[in-house]
Amino acid sequence: MSERNTTTVLLRNGDVHSPADPFATAMVVEGAHIAWVGSEGAADSFADGVDEVIDLQGALVTPAFTDAHVHTTATGLALTGLDLTGAATLGEALDRVRAHAAARPGDRILLGHGWDDDRWPERRAPSRAELDEATGGRPFYLTRSDVHSAVVTTALLDLVPGIHDLRGFSPGEPLTDAAHHAVRAAAHAAVTPAQRTEAQRAALARAASLGIGSIHECAGPQISGEDDLTGLLRLAAQEPGPRVVGYWAEAIASANDAGRIRELGAFGAAGDLFVDGSIGSHTACLHEPYADTRGGTGTGHLDAAAVATHVTACTEAGIQAGFHAIGDAALTAVVDGLRAAAEKLGLDKVRAARHRIEHAEMLTPEHIAAFAEFALTASVQPAFDAAWGGEDGMYAARLGRERARALNPYAALLRAGVPLALGSDSPVTPLDPWGTVRAAAFHRTPEHRISVRAAFTAHTRGGWRAIGRDDAGVLVPGAPADYAVWEAGDLVVQVPDTRVANWSTDPRSGTPGLPDLTPGGQLPVCVRTVVGGRTVHARPNE
């Protein structure tokens, strides 16, 4: 991958999504960068001087997507292992567990993902006794759809000394908090290096096949080991595929500690540095109790003082800080901590660092104002709303409908000037870039909807901006040649509702079109994905 690419390619006879020319039909790529974007007529002058001419045959060319929040190995293990996302009942899930165990008799440990008791008529998780029976008593680790709790077999518990004394352990209930982290570490330790590499390759190949040119890997000591991150970064550097930007979610106390983050090859001490957990597992930290439990407000892992220490150390070291924060109490701790850091270092230094917050679901107007004040990037996952939002969704069941309606206010964030970077949190929700754009544009709460164009920008350019690259994620001369070619049908300029000015939908405005993402319609199909001028995915027969 380090070998320099000097090939010159002309793509023509299609639709090129570019702000440089909203009616562009052709593009020239020189090596790893875009050289020219323009009209079909002007493309004739390049045809004889390039190494390759690609006839797009009417296809759409866009910047490649960036998924700003991925757990690559876990995604690959779900692709190559047991995925219960589609299981309609508890009984069906247990049948799948039995079949999976029977098909892999030699594995030291069985891994699975995706159970969701809220979707099952039984309204409960698999019991330990049921899993022991289904697996024949083998070690088995099975995560909930949000990956913040898990059910396991007795054989796996036996591998973790002292598990019964850890926070989050309760007989007969899914494991959360420290107990979950301990069994996850034991489970991942049993995965062989070959299994891990196989999973990473599978995840990167899936991403490339979906037009994803970059992913942000959100690793950390409570998520995966150092070898997992360094192995992934090494694999991405050696083999064709999406770019990988690594984050290591470990709190640091001083700028001197940043050397460890850099040694791992991480871009920053950010990603899933947990301030709280998740709404589905009742571990997101709230100011008021959950609606479906008695008095519980979730779990806080970092307070404002700890946030301030970490932000201060990262800012002084010149690396990006960031946190996983979902509940309103967790977001208050983050905002208060950032304010304390800004008071110590100066607001300009904190803003210049472009720190980021993952998920940021239960935002109040005060939180949003603070995000704008501190120039935070909101790394968000619209598929969460598609999966769990709405009047009768999991969010409403956990929080009550009034609080649930306030979640994921993307329109308010954009109005305040807060940059968005869209992602999937895969395997929590699948890698699905066009589905993610659709989910943001057709949010279940109408006032939170944003235009398809804004969502698309947040899922392409937004991820690059989140790492301080304002020159990428867009098809203009000089930008990196990271692009995807799509079968996409008719192009339109799609807005959330009639509150958006009519001029923006008029072709005379010069606004480049995008595929029609109306729910129920077919999403674009990726024909080719190119990263740095090199093809990393081509649909068979292309």
C-alpha cells in the first residue's frame, strides 16, 4: 500500500457529485488525488493523455463514505460468527445458538452478538441455564445489540476469578459494567490471532463493498486489547482496503502520558472512553430515573473532574480527546469538564483541538450550546433512532415518550453550528452508509430531521473534518481520490419537509443531486470503491 500510485484515470459519462461543478459528468484522477472535475465535452481533451478511461454508463460517483465509529474486530466476528440480529423470538435465538455450537466443534470459545429482548415476545434475555444447554456447556459470550451487556455460559464465568464480586454481576440477569468488561476480556483473550485477522479482513471487505473508504476504529482497554488495535492498523497499512483511523479510549492524566497513545498508532485518546453506558442496557447515566425501572439512573464512570483532567492533558499534548456519553447526566459531566479545562487552558486552545463526543443522544439545549462553544464534533449514529426511536420504540419504553422524543436532535445541532460525523457503531447497527443518511433525513421525530445533503456531507466530509482534514471527503481538484461508483437511479435534492426553502430543490440553484432515499425505496448499489486512487472493491463482472 505504500507504493506510490502514478496511474491517471478518466471517468466519464456519469454523474459526479462535486461542489466544484454541480453538473459534472466526468472526473480525472492522477495517482492518489483528484485532478479535474467537469463536463463531458471537456473530458475529450483528456482522453488521449490518461492511462485508463472508465465509461460510467450513467453511474453516480460520490466521495467515499467515512464511518466515524466502528468496532472492526467485533464487526468481523459478527460477520463470520453468530449474529442474532434477525432472530424474531427467544426460541429462534436459542435454536441458532445450538446450530452455531454444532457447526464449530473445535473453537475454544463461541462468540455471538445481537440479542434484543425488547424485540422478542418473551421480553427477556436467554438464561444462563438455557445457554449452557444450547452450547453443551462450552464457553460462550453473547452480547446484547447495544454491546453494553451480555449473557454468558457457566463455563465462561468459570474462566473469570472473582466475577461474582464485580459490579454489574447479578445471578440470573445479563452482565453489565465491570462484570461485563471482565468476561469480555476473557472471551477476547481466547480468540486466536488468526481468528482476529480473519474477522478484521471480513469487516474491512464489507466496508469497502458498501462504498466506505475510511473507518474510525474506536478501541480501548475496556473494549479490545492493544494487539487488536495495532494488528488492525498494520493490516490496513499492508493490504488494500479502507483507511483506518485508530482511537484508544484510555484516560490520561498529563501530556506526558500521550506518548503511549502515539506508540499504539492511535490518532487520539478518544472514542469509547466511557462516561456512561447505553439506554438499552439501563446503564446510560440520567438525571431522572428510567421509566421502566424503580429509581435507577444508570451508571456514571467519569465525573466532570476526570473529564477536565483528560481534556487538559490531551489538549496540552496536541492530541484529540473524546468520550462516549449518551445520557443527559453523562453529557452534563462532559460539558462541565470541558468548561473547567477551557478555564484553565483558554477557550481557543480547547476549540482548536476539535475534541469529539460519541453518541451524544440525550442533549439539552444547554448541552448543544456548549458543544458549539467548545467546537466539539458530535459523532452520532442515526441508525439508533431508526432501530429504537418512535412512539413505541425501545427509547420510549426506557425513558417515556416525552424524553424519548428529545433524543438525537440533529437539526438543532446543525443550526447551532455543531459539526456532525456519522457512523454506525458497528456491530451495534450494521455498516450501512446510505441507510444511515436515510435515517438522519427521515428521523422518527420530524423536528430532528436534516436534509439528505446535510446527512451525506456529515457521512463523507464530516468524518475527515473530525480528524482535522478539511481538504478531503469531497470531489474537488487536490482532494484525496477516495470515491465510490453507484447504481443509483434518478437524482434529486431531498429535504426533510416544507420548512426548507423551495429554492434548494430547484435544479437552477446548482445544487448537485443525490439518490432518492425515501423510506421503502431501494438504496444505491456500490459498483466500485477507490481509496487513494486504488480500487479496493469492484463488484463482480465490473
